[in-house]
Amino acid sequence: MQRILLFLYSIRAFLLFIILEAIAIWLIVSYNSPQGAVFFNSSNSFTGSFLNAKDGFTSYFTLGSTNEDLAAKNAELMAKLASYTPKKDSATFELDSVLSSNYEFRSAKVINNSINLQTNQITLNKGAKDGIKEGMGVFNGEGIVGRVKGVSKNFASVISLLHTDLLISSKIKTKNEIGSTQWDGRDPQFAKLKYVPRHVEVSKGDTVVTSGYNAVFPEGLLVGTIEEVNKGTETNYLDITIKLATSFNKLTYVYLVENNMEAELDSLQEISTSINEQ
């Protein structure tokens, strides 16, 4: 303590100078309007810059939870939109019950993803305890991502669209022509649209969407756009290359869709198959 006092005593002249300078500045700012305005504007600017930097710094560490909350909210809104039923027409026509939505939506974060294999898979941070089930369709704001293959309590594995064994029932939007999207194991930006007959007029840039003909995806989800069309001679189908809408190397948050009528549809298909086999 004595050393501190001795140090302060040794710089007493400097301290007195600082105190007098502070008093002088206070007097100038307080009794001179132009100088006061400059001082307060400068201090406000400095304080605002500091607080803005502080806010940006703290916000950075909350981006993860914020994005997750937004993804969950989007899934909730999609479910509400899908279940929305327009008001009855004034002519008293009843809406058919089959027009009501059968889909539920959930959100999840991608924690592992591969794009350089022939059979790529994706891992999500949610599982059975969050309502995730095998067979659910997976997509994001850009387009189709894949289909849930396996589920544990806390995680789910997804067969990526970049998997040579996965086929997605699709259609050319302007033509309503049905086909199947399948990755050929080459470029992760492109896939093939198969089983479109050769007589169909297809143009580069045509949009390809989900057909709604299976129980996985609703109709109209974006798959990609047609990049190239060739009329081969070996088959009755066009050789169509589509540019996928989804950027698989940038996957972060995805949505999962469940068809509540899938079990009923599957049972009907099994009955139809057994009748045809007899």
C-alpha cells in the first residue's frame, strides 16, 4: 500500500494535469453548444459502434439455436398450410374429404453428409423420440434430399438422393409426364430422369417435380430442371439429364414429411399385387 501511495505521489503533477484537463473539457462541453454537440455525437457514435459489435459477437454464438428454431417453425407452418381447407363455396358444394392434407412435417439438422460415394447417406440429429420414422421423405428449401432409412432414439440415417439405388417418382411439370429420378453415381449436381417415352417433347429448362404417385413425397416438390435430352436408339425411353435443385455439399437443416395414409396405401397395393399374381 505504501508503494502505491509513493507511486501516486511521484506522478502527482501528471495526475493534477489530467484532472485539470478533464475539468476544462467538461466546462467547454457544458457551456459551449457547438463543442457539446460534437462531443455527444462522437460519444454516441462510439457507443453505438461498440454495442453493435457486441451484439454481433453474442449473436454469432446463438445462430445455431436460432436456425433450429426457425426450421422447426417452418415445419409447423408447412403442416398448417398443408392442412388448410378453403372455405366452402357459396353454392353449398361440399369439399371432398380426400382433398384434405394427409401430411405432417418435422425439421432436423444434418450432422453428417457424404457426396463422393456411390451410396451416399446423411445423418440427422433427431430420431424416434422426435417423431422421426423410417420411410419419411426428406427435403429442404431447395428440393428433394432423400428418404429416411434407419432410426434410433436420438438420430436418423437418410438414403441420399445421391444414392444409386434410390428412385424418386417424378414428373415433368409442364407435361405431367411421369418418370423416375435416379442418380447415376457421377456428378453430385446431376441425375437421370428415367422411363420417359421417346415420343414426349421435352425441352432444356423444363421443371421436374415429385409426382405424388407414391406415399413418400407430396406432389410438386422440386427435384430439378432438365439439362440435356437425347433420343437413344437402344430403348423406348429418352435419355434425360436433370440438374438437381438441392446443393448437397451445403446441407444444414432439412424437413421430413410423413404421409399419415402410407400404411393404408401400402396395404391396398399389396392386395392389388396378390390379385394380379393369382
